Amino acid sequence: MGRANRSRAAGSGFAPGHFAIGSDRRIVEWDDAAARLLGVPCDKAIGALCSCVVGGRSDFGRDVCGPVCPAWKALREGSVTGTSRVLARAADGARLRLACDLIALSSGGALGRLRGPDDAIPELAHDLAGVAALTSQVSGEQLQQGLGHALDFLLHATIADAGEAFLAAPHGNGAVRTCHRGRFERAFDQLIRFDAGSGFPGLALSNGQPVYTDHLAADARFLRERVKREGFNSYVCAPLMHRGDALGCLALAFRRSDVDLERVLNLLRWVGTPMSLVVQTALARLREVTSSSLLGVEADPQERLPRALRALLQELVRVGRADGGELFLPWQGTELHFPVPRSEAVPCCPVLSAQAIGRCPAFQSGTTSIVHGRREAWPSACRSAAHPGGAWCCVPMSGDGRSIGMIRLLYRHLRPSPPNENLALIEGIASLAAEKVRDVRDQLAQARPSHAPLRGTSSQLPPPAGAVVHPDAARLEIRCLGTLELTVDGARLRPDAVRRRRVLTLLGILLTHHDQPQCKDALIEMLWPGADPGVRTRQLHVLVHELRRLIEPHCGGGEWSYLRSHADCYEFNTRSSCWFDASEFRARFELGCNAEAAHEEAAAIGAYEAAAELYRGDYLQDEPFAEWCWQTREQLREACLCALGRLAALWGNQDRWDKSIAWSRRALLLDPLREEGHRALMYALWACGRRDEAVRQYEACAHLLRERLDLAPLPETEQLFARIRATARPLPSH
């Protein structure tokens, strides 16, 4: 009989044994389950070396415990967890196959567990202990190391085949993978960036909720076909949340089909709490480093800006682990180069012209791109001809969707796809720098309109985009229901015609608090959360000046009609001649309510329909995360839903079920989880003889509630469904 047949493995009913060891590997805790398993009582185990008590050996009879213990070695190398698979002697004398798990403690010791080698479902206490050990070892100073430790722990605890960590890209531009652990990395490399709402990472960031599946091959939300072809069955992705914001996400992938998704989700949530603090700390340090690099530039941009940008570029080269870098500002017509830190001379690309930069895919799209040697069909100045095996990583300097400059980081050798690990941090630095440089540019444009430009700069800033003329329009029209639109003296201004995004944000803030003066400090806090008012006062004045020139281009100053100020306060005067769609919507809605109260149904329908037509979308929907407009947005949304519901009911009273159906469907487009809207549509379909569609609408409602909210339909919805199934049309009394 062979060696394997003389031993036995712990079965599924095996009770794991637990123990604890100090930094000297002597046992300090030994529970009853461990004592029963190995036949070593507690009084003999305490104080003894764990290698002497367990006495684990390999299949070939070699010592596994002791100085060569793989689990202890993993802990000494910085891992949170480690595992050794051993043959130990059981209490009855038989050889027993075990897995010995160790979890590092901050004291230098470890928590241990003896379990069956195929037991993939540790108990709750062990999971919590592992999370506690991980929390004690990670810090915001080493973001990559912390994310790697978290993934190592999760892979060990769940026996996952692969794990990934993503960070949120600046300005809500989706998620970028920054860390991978486990197998099949080439398959996961198929996509490392996901737009907001796209793929599992993009969905987790957008919704702030975990996204998971145990039928990966058939799930259209998972976009990496190579991973599916490798036989993966399950994928779980959970966001890293900090004060309501998604900073990134952690994901685990499994090839086996027996994954306990509930346990995996719990582990990701528990690990997500300390890791979100790590990410937040790292991002705060990033902002601090970027701000310090550009500190004091406004005082003397002529002399200090090139020096500050050179220091910033040096920081980017360090963070991106690049061999060198260059920074381009087309509006300034200049180029800054950070030397390649190599012993041999490495020539760089020629200085790019503003036209060449404008043709760069990264500059045009506002998205980072990689240029590989000679292979890309770019202008010759953009190629790295001297390094056919290397690459340029081109990062746009953009903060509001429009690029102000470009950063290129040189990688002499592809390894294996630079600079994936730090791409989100690089883009964050570039975005923060773009905001600062844009402020300096606008300051120069305002302070020296008639002076010669800075050395090497263009004499004019880029002109705004053209406007569409409407001769019969009001002098100033503002539409905030949906995307923000301005019409000034008959000319409609597109948002991209405004150089600075914060000008429109300031307008939105003042419109939201119309006729309520807002002090300078409050405006600065809403525009630059957490900023020092003393530092941002000048930028606020620049914004106010630019906004006034935008909406009152013919006013010479002095008496401004719309944006008024007194002391340190500003307000938007809606009693002036401007037309504001949100105010018009409120007036139409109130007119409809008053007409309905007076039993004037025709007038009520006309007023409600006029209000509904004004509602193009949620209030200031291009400011989706701004807290200052959240309450107004919800109030207007509720008013619109109420108007749509009343229209469906009023048309139903006149037996115009076709119109009732149309308004009910529009209400569900606005809020698909409102069960009252589903019932109204079910009844209208039933009333006009379309019972099969009414039944399908009930099924759609039930599915949506179950998938999104894990709820069953209300009793009144179930009762209506029963009535629909019972009769072809509503009875007259109904």
C-alpha cells in the first residue's frame, strides 16, 4: 500500500482547530478542537514551539514545520496570510492531511488554524480576524503595497483565482485597474479602463453597490471575452466607499462553480472599509504634493510657472516609474523636458508644435493613450523613433473635458504595459495641475488684456465655438432642466464655448439659491470644497467677472442686471428680464394644481402638459454629485412625477386610455422603481383591452423590484394583477 493510502484527509465534517503563537513561534493559545485533533492537551501545547506540536511533514517525509514553514515565511515577507499543507499525526495515530493557516498580528505573532486541505469555507471568526490583521498592516503611505496585501488576503481567504483593484479616474471618468494578483493576468489585461456605468468596475463605481455574477460566460455586462474563454464562472466587484463617494473597487474572479457569493461579498465589504481609508489618504497626499509643487505661481507666473511645472513633471516621472518625461502647453507654445536618468544618451522627440499636439489622440479625446515605437500612425514628431521597443504614455492635462496641455512619460522598455499600476494617480496629478494652470492662464488673460503675452506664448487665446442664432429669443434664456443651456441676445451658447467649467457651476449655484444672497465663503466652499477662502478669493472674482461678461456681454459694468453683489455677497436677480425654465415649470405646475382643485380638468391638463414639456431632464443633470442642488433637483423631479401621474389619471377619466398609457410610460422612464406608476400603466392597458400587455407590465415590475431592491410587489399591486387575470376589462364599478 502506498504512502497516500496510509494517510487520511479531514472530511467535510471536520472541526477546525485554532491556536495563537508569539513572535518566537511558541504557542500562547490552544483550543479544545486542536487538542482533540492532534491529541496534545492544552497544558502541554502552551509554551511549546508550534513546529514541535504540529510536527508537519511532506509526502516525502521532509519537515514542513519549523524554520522552513511556508506559512511563517510568507508572513515574514510581508504577507497578511500564509498556508502550509502538511501531514500530521492525529490523536488516533493515523497520518492526517491538514492545511495550517496563519494570519499575521501586529505584535509579530500570528493566529493559526488547522483545517482540512479542501475546506474552502472558513468560519466567520477567522474571516474577521484576517480583516483585523490586514487593517493593522496597511497604510496610506504605500497605496500599491496596501492594495496588494488586500488582494493577497482575499485570494487566500476565498481561494479565488484572480483579484483586481481599481481606482476612480478623475472627474467621474470611470475606473482604471491599478493592481492584479493571481493567475491569467494576460486575459485580464484585455481591458484595464472602464467608463462610468460600463463593465463591472464601471457599474460598481456609478451605483456605489457591489456587482456580481455566477454565470460569467452569459453575462453581457462583463466585457473581457478572454477571461470568459479561460473558463471563469464567477466575478464579484465591490466599491471602496468613503463618505458616500466611490474611490475605487476590489474584484475577485473564480473558475470554480461552488463559490459562496454571500461570504465573498461580506469579505469585500469588510476589507473595503480600511482600504477606502488607505486610498483616501493616498489621494490627499497626492493633492498636497501637487499643490506644493505649484505653490505661489500666481504671484509671479512669468518666472515661477516653468520652474513649478518642471518640479511637477519630476514628481510624475517618479510616480509613474518612467525613464523620463516631457510637458507641453499649446497655449503657451513651450515645451519642458525632464532628462532621462540613464547613463547613456537617449535622444528625445522633437519639440511638438501646437498643431501636432492638437492631433494627438490623448489631447483630442481627453483620455490617456500609449504610443509604441514606430508602429503608430502619428505625426513623426510624436513617435519615439529612437526606442522601437519602448513607449510613450501620453496623459492629457484636462479638468473639465477640455485639454489644456499634455504630459508624455517615456518608457524605454514595455514592462509589460506601462504604467498600469499608477495610471490613476498619474491622471489625478495631471488633472490637478491642469486646474491650477488654467487658473493662472485666466488670471493672465484678465490682468494683461492689452500687454504682450508671456515669453513664447500665443498672442490670443482660442476663440469660443460658434453660436446658433435665434432672432426671436428672449434677451437671456436659461434652461436648467436637463443639461444647462444659455441663450444670450438670441444666440445659444454651447457649454463647450465656455473656457472654464466653474463659470457654469457658479451660475448653477446662484440660480439654485436665487434671490438668496450667497456670501463669498459659502460660494468658495461649494466651488472648491475644503479650500482656504483666502487663497480662492481671487479665483472667485475671476469667475464672477467672466460670468457677467458671458450673460451680459454689452454691459459696460457698474449696474449689472442679473448677477448682483453687495458687500461680500452675490445673488442672481430672477426678477429681471431673463426667462428661467425651472421657474416657468413651477408656475405651470401650480396652475395645474389650482385648476384641478377648481374641477377645471381641461385647464389642468393643459397646464400639466405645459409643465411636462419643459422638463427635459433632472435639474442641472451635468452636476450629478453636487450637494448644493440635490434638494432642488428632488423637489422638481417629484413635481414632474406628480404632474405625469395626474395627466394619466385625468385622461383616464375621459376614457382616453391611449394618452393615459403614454403619460404613464413617461413617468416610468423618469422613475422605473415607482410601483404606483406601474399600477397606473397596468390599469390603463387593461382598460383599453390590452390585458396581455398589462400582465407583462406586472411581470416587469416584479422583476425590477426583485433585482434592484430585493422586494416583492405591494399587496395593492398583487390585487390589481389578480383582477386583471380574472376579467378581460375593468368592471364598470371599478
